[in-house]
Amino acid sequence: MRIQHCLAPLCLAGSLVAQGVGVGLVPSGVEAPTQPSTRSSASYEVAPRYTPVPARGALGRTITTTVETLVDVRGQEENLITGIGVVSGLGGSGDSVNMTRQLLENVLLANNVRIDAQQLTPKNVAIVSVEATLLPGVQPGRRIDVRVSTLGDAKSLQGGVLLFTELRDVTGKVWATAGGPVNVGGFMAQGASASVQKNQVTVGMITGGGKVERALPSELVSEHGLIYLDLRAAQSSYSNLVRITEAVNTIYPKAAEAATDGRTIKLRVPSDLPKAAHVAYLESVLRLEVEPSAQPYVVINERTGAIVMGDGVRLRSGAIALGGLTVTIAESPETSQPGAFSGGTTQTNPRTGLNVQEGNNALVKVPGAVTLDEVVEVLNVLGTTPRDLIQILEAMNQAGLLLAEVRRM
């Protein structure tokens, strides 16, 4: 019998050689891992132009409206009252511990409960902002609606209850109190690696959750026997001021007078009119029909691309050229994985795709337009997107071609 003595490393090397492996212990038949071949992409497309069918509308007819749609009665404004409260019973979807620990300690101290704040770990409560609208002339005991919204990092107010909260004005005076179950108008369900949510669950309402604690004084008629009607911002023009004054004086001679500020109508109450009839007198004035003046406004919203034009918008003739510039950038880094036993290291190589496209539009002559229909037809000839049209309207306004006031939202 022949006995073969072999050291372990030498036997291993011999075994690898027998299997076709090099002396360097690197398998010659092992291939490198497949490298990634995917690429990121970025594109910019303009959707096909949608041409709506014009509606019939009030063609050829005079549009009138009531006075109450154009003015606000001074002294009858709504008042906002606010407070900071705590919503409890959230089942783990509340604020983080550090957000609510101090506030919850203050709430407990207000109820003669003393607990070290470091011992509180409340994940079932959330700090919220509480708001309500106080109407003029409201009396104590009246129930009002309350809006609740989170201030911290709470995930949801679903199933929560607002604790007793005081609502104050800017002077710090308490006008109402609030509390009760919060209705979020949606839901959220969450698991370990998935979640589903409908509507916004960090904002809620408490219908009738507020109680008025003190009366809000409100006087319809001033001490001089006048009722002040203030034109609303969107309807503020001298034409509307004159037309409303004339309409009132037609029914009640010398009862209305335009104030020197150009925005207010002074409505005089007859001295022999009993106080109980003041509301009926004002209602008869607010129901009068007038023809509002055309407001030459162009309202634009650059965030959404919305454009709204009034009937009084006019255009002067000119020429326009818009060179659109579109830049698309795509980042697609690739990871290079070395082969087995090669001794290499994994590397990430940056890959960037850059595409720049510039429009080559000719100069377009824009004719003048004196009606809203003509203005729409002229601007549609340009064939631009709403966002590009916003830039054109702003430039036309600066050049004096757009005869309207541009208001930005």
C-alpha cells in the first residue's frame, strides 16, 4: 500500500489545477457580473391644442346684477378667531414625543394634575391650530363650526377629539370655546410597508364644535344716520360707484352719495324711519339691479398657468416673437461590478444626458382688438401654451399693447 502525504494548501492548489483553475486561485471559467444597461430619460411634450366650442351665452343681451354682489356693508364683516389646542385619541398617529410633551404638561397642570414631562410619551395626541369664523351680531351660546389643522408631524387626525380650547382675537380676548370629535372627511390605513390615504387627513372640521362666549357688537347704522357700502376689490371702479348711486337715488331721492375716496357709497337712513325697519330698508337697496361696468382686468397665475380676462380688455397692434427654450436633463449613474476573485472594487460612474431645444418662431404681427372675442382670436393665432401666453401678456403690458390691468395671483 502506498501512502501519500499532502499538505493542505498544496492539495487545494492541486485540486484547483485539476479543475482548470489557474495557480493564482482565480477560476478561469468565471465570468464578470452583467453590468447595468438601463438609462434614465427626460422629455418635455406639449399636449395637442384643445379648441373648445363657443357657448351661446348672453349674446346681444345686457347683463345686470344686484347691488349686493358689488358691495360689502361696512361693520358686517366676518371675524377670525384662533387658538392652539390638543387633539387626543389618535391611536399612534400623533406628533412625536418632543413636539407634544411640554404642551401636554401644561394641559395637565391646568387640570391640577402634576406629572414629570419626561415621563410623558404621548403618541396619541397632536398639537393643532383651531380656527373659527365669528359672524357680526352673534349672541352668546350660539354654536359655530370649527376648523382644526395639525402644527406638528402628526400623520392623521382621524378618530381624534379636540380638548377644550379657547379661541381669541388679535387682542387676546376670548370670544369662543371649542372641543369635540374631529371629522377629517377621509381616511388613512398604513401597514409596515404600504399605506393608502383618501383626501387630506391632517385637517378636519368640528361641526357645531364651537360655542360663542360673548356677543360681538355690530351697528348697522352709524351715529350720523348713515350706512356705508364699500365696493369690493374686483368691482372697484368709478363707473360702478356712479351707477349704484344713481340707481339708489332713483328709488330714494338724495339718499345715496359717493364718498370722496371713490370706493364708498354713503346711504342715508330717513330720520322718520323706525329702527326696526332699518334692515328692510337696506335690503331694498341691495336688491336694486344695475349694469356693472366692464372691468379691464387680466388675472394670471404663473403656478397653474391660469389666465382670466375681463370684457373690457383691449389690444393695440404690434409684433411678437417668442423663442421657447426647453432644457431636459437625465441622470443615469451606472454601477460597475468587478468579476469574482478579480480584486477590483465596485465603482459608480456618472452618466448625464442633456438636451436643449430652442424654438425658432418668426415675428408675428398682432392686429388691434376692441372686443373680447377679437382679443381671444388674436391671441389664439400665436399658438402658444398658457404658460408662454402669460409671458407674452406681461410683455405686452410693459410695451403698452395690452390695455388692461394685469393682476397676478
